[in-house]
Amino acid sequence: MPILAVLNLKGGVGKTTLSTNIAACLAAQDQRVLLIDADSQASALDWKNAREEDSFPVVGIPKPTIHKDITNISKGYDWVVIDGPPHANAVAKSAIAAADVVLIPVQPSPYDVWASREIVALIEEVKTLKDDLKAAFVVNRKIVGTAIGRDVSKALADYPIGMMKASICQRVSFAESAGSGKAVIETDQYGQGAREVKALVKELMGMING
């Protein structure tokens, strides 16, 4: 059972959007998914409360005990997705310790590149105790038709963490679907946003298996 943590210690990078859409995409592939909201702001839980579908549960654990609790609460699931907090604290470290893969969303901005130092340092710290931990950046909210995403990829190359080939663009469909507690794959399964999420999930599966 793979455990994915979506984390960045900088706020506003789209962690919850990615977490909810990845979880919904996995559920659409008949995977039994548990989404853990580890952020005290509880945005994923708010999304769940606006949701009519019951394809997977969302539970709130904004506590530094995720790595201890996850064995019991994850029984019977094929995937666990953790929507992490936007701060370098014990909860973030616990989410990393619980994970098999950490996905770090970064917006195409130099501020996000600079802010990534903190999450990379925390991952490297946990790796000293968990050497099979995998991690990768993913460009999120990429502006369509610009080269900014490529520039960010080059800037992040200095970090000891790889970059996902798949990226997610800034699209109105993500905000519109979230407002009704849905994911883009549920509102338009053949739309550009859904295709981007599917490509990211496919790459994540390959990362887990290979």
C-alpha cells in the first residue's frame, strides 16, 4: 500500500488541489483510497463536506502522530494520500516519516524555488532514518504557453531531488470543480486538467513500482 504525502512548507502552492485530485483519480481507477488532511486549516475536509460523492473517505489528523497512527487507520486501503501542512513543524516531519513518496508542488516562481530549501532539508533529515523514501518536485499552476515551467525545472536542478515529467497547469476547471467538492476528473474526465492529473498519477505509479 503506497503512502503519498503532498508537501511544501510554503503556503498557496496548491497542495490541497493536488491531493484531492490525485485521490479522486486513484479512486476512479477502482483503488481504495484514504485521504488524510494533516493541515490545521482543514481545506481537504471542507472540500469533502461540499462533496456529494462518497468514493473515498477524508480524515483529519493535524497531529505529529501520523507515522504512528497510519498503520491502523490505513488497513483495507490501496493508497493513502496525505495533504500536508504549510509549515516546518512536527506534523510535516511526521507526514514525511509516514510516506513512501513525497510530492512537492512548486509554482513557476523564484519564490517557490527559494522556499523549497526548507522542505528539501526536512526530507533529507528523514532520509537518514528511512533511506528508501522517494521524493520529487512537480510544477503546479504552470501558465499555459509560457517557458516559465522549464525555467523552474532548471532552477530546481540544484536540489538533490528529481522532477516529475508531468506538470499541472493553471486552469479554471480546478477551482470550479473544487467549489462543488469535486475533482476535475469528475466534472470533465476528458478535459485538459483531467488529462494532466491522470499523467501525474501514472508517473507516480511508475515511481512506486520502479
